[in-house]
Amino acid sequence: MFENKKVFILGLARSGFAAAKYLIKHNNEVVLNDGKEEDKLDKNQIDELKSLGVKLVFGSHPDDILDESFDYLIKNPGVPIDHKYVLKARELGVEVINEAEMAFRLLPEGVKLISITGTNGKTTTTTLTYEIMKEYYKEKVFLTGNIGFPMTDLLGKVKSGDIIVMEVSCQQLENMSKFKPNVGLITNFSPAHIDFLKSYENYKRVKAKIFRNQTSEDIAILNAENEDVLNETKDIKSTKKYFSSKKKVDGTYLDGNDIYYNGEYVLSRSDIKIAGMHNVENVMAATTIVKEFNVPSEVIKKVVSNFKGVEHRLEFSGEVNTRRFYNDTEATNIKCTQIALSSFDQDIFIILGGLERGQVFEDLTPYMKNVKGILAIGSCRDRVKEFGDKLGIPTIVHEYLKDGFKELYDMSTPNSVILLSPGSASWDQYKECEVRGAEFKNLVKELQNK
């Protein structure tokens, strides 16, 4: 299928690198193009591809490089759907796919595939599903997809009877045609990635492609409380299962403070360490998946009870003198901070601010009822201070997180939450937001060790 072919790869990154390595080792002619200059890309990746014989073109997208002699164009998911090479490939009759679609076509028969998509919660649901399946099925379980691990890297490792847990993005689904999971799940829909897919209607259509090739022998798991998900999947051929936080369904549901799967008690909300109703829904989603593989409830409860969340996304980071710390550094926009603030019922002491890019902190106002103190940081710290003052919330101002952290802790009250959810990017001070989150966690550890 992918031997003795001529393949054009558009975009390097992890997926382009993985696809190029695989294809060149299987007697294909491979040309890889990335618009970035070579010195802006990963030198180790480039050196390895050069040594393998991949033709590399960096710094531009020459008009004459793509022609009808190519069998496939493999597009990095982040490349726009109307890129000139994508449009030209379609004119020439060159099939446009991506690395995950290629890898899917090359999987051994008998491999079971779990795929998870949706607007919010897909990374947490994917990670939790993987951890539960790994606990029960051990070395038979593999993690891949949009979560950071190209599926191509699994080729040669997975065998019949193994199970792959995969996060799938809309950018990946856009260029998938034969992809078919044995169990697929949509967490929820809300408007997102409109710049990439041009409209919310198209976004929903692309997301629902996860079920397009399924038959009645395959399982589609749906959020029973999301009307857009239910409407978009009315006509799929899959066998449907559900999860719901509001009513009993064929699948997993919340009854009071307890989670059940088709009448069987699984665990209580108090067993869930990650905060917020959205994470209760993520736990129910993962439960519905793993129950399709007959994982016992006690295994689910054991894993969930020890699951602290995906790193940097409302991640429980420790406790000091009844104060619980949460690292939500990935909240680089106001919407994410709204979700974080909605996740707690107790007093909150929040760290807000970072790169100045005109974010409207006033949009947080309806969510601030439990906030009793603010630490304003970063280049927009003065605007955060103005926001806090308008609400009458005591606000400390420091340019750097490390300088104000202890002061915020000293302001906090027993049984409260100290929350890093900045509503801002980090590039004014940090290479990436994960560095900010790591600093926060280190500051928590220092407090714990005093």
C-alpha cells in the first residue's frame, strides 16, 4: 500500500517526521516541504531525515515542486485546509491524507482502536481511558494521536489483540477517509476552530467523521446532554451508548453523587480528585469506553482515585495546611479560566495575568463570586489590578509569579483553593506556558518542605 510510491509530505513537526521515516524505510520516494527556514526547525529531525535520503525543501512553498507524479500528499494537521498544495493536489488527483490515516491503513488486523474527539475534555478523557486500560490490560495497550504521539511510531510494535487509545483532532479528521475506530467517543461540541474549518457547521460535520465508517458492530459513545452532538450523529450506523450527568441512560450516568454504568455502581464523586463537573463527565466518558472492554469497576475506581489530571490542565498540585493547589497554566484565554473558576465551590485565590494581548478580564466577572484574592502577574498585571479593584477583591501585584506566590498563600484561608489559571499566554516571561506551570508546582513543593 505504501511501498514503491512517491509521497509529498507537507509540514515537518512530529507527524511529518514520523511519516517520512517510515516511508523512506519502505522503499518510497519522499519529498518533505516546510515553509519555515531550516534553522527554525528541529536539527536532529532534519539530520536524521537527510541521512535516510528524504528530499527536504524548507523556507518556502515553490510552485513547481508538486506535480501529478506523486501518489499521496500527507498533510500535517496544522496546515490550512486551503493551502495551495492541498488545492493543487486535488486538481491533480493526488490523494490528500495525514500521518494518522496512513498509519491506520497499515495497522495489523485484530488491533482494537479506541478514538476520542470533541471540543473540550478529549485529552483528559483519552489519558484517563489509557490509564484505566493500561492498569487492566498491561502491555497490550498503547497511547497515540493528537495527544503527542504519532500513530506511525506504533507500526511494528502493535500486534493483533493489542488496544490503541487515540485522541483525534478535527484537523486530523479533516483528512481521514478510511479511518474507523472500534469504539469512538465525542465528549461535546461547542464553537471552535472556526478559523481552520470556516464554519461551526463544517466543524461539527468533520468531528462526526469519527463515526462515518463504523457499522452496527462498532460503538459510538455520545454525550447525552449535548444537543449538537446528538443532532449531528442522528444517522450514523454505529451502536450508540451514552454518558450523562443528568439522567439515566444506556451507558454511564450520575445519580446523586454516585456514578453508575447500566445500574452497576462504579464510584462516587468523592473518589474523583480532578475538580469540576466537566471532569465528572470526562470520568463517565472514560468509564463508558472501558466498560466496552469489560474492565471491572474496582479497577476504574482505583485508577480514577489516583488520577490527578493531565499535566498543566487544572492539575491538582498538592496541599498545604488544608489549602489545595491547582495548576491550570494551559488556561491561556478567558474561556478556560471561566471553566476553572466554575469548578470549585470553596474560596478561591487566583493568579491572573501574563502576556498583554487585550484579553477582556471583565468577562470573568460572573465567575468571580468565590474569589477572595488575586495575584496579578505579567505584562498585563496593572489591568488585572484594575479589574480586581472594581470587584472589591484584594489584589496583589508582582511582575513575577515567584515574587507574589508566598504573599498570596499568606492571604489564603483554610480549606481554600490556590489556582493558577492566568487567562493569558506566557510568552512575556516564559518560553511556553508549561514552564510557568512547572514553576508554580515547584513553589508548592517548596511550601510543603518548609
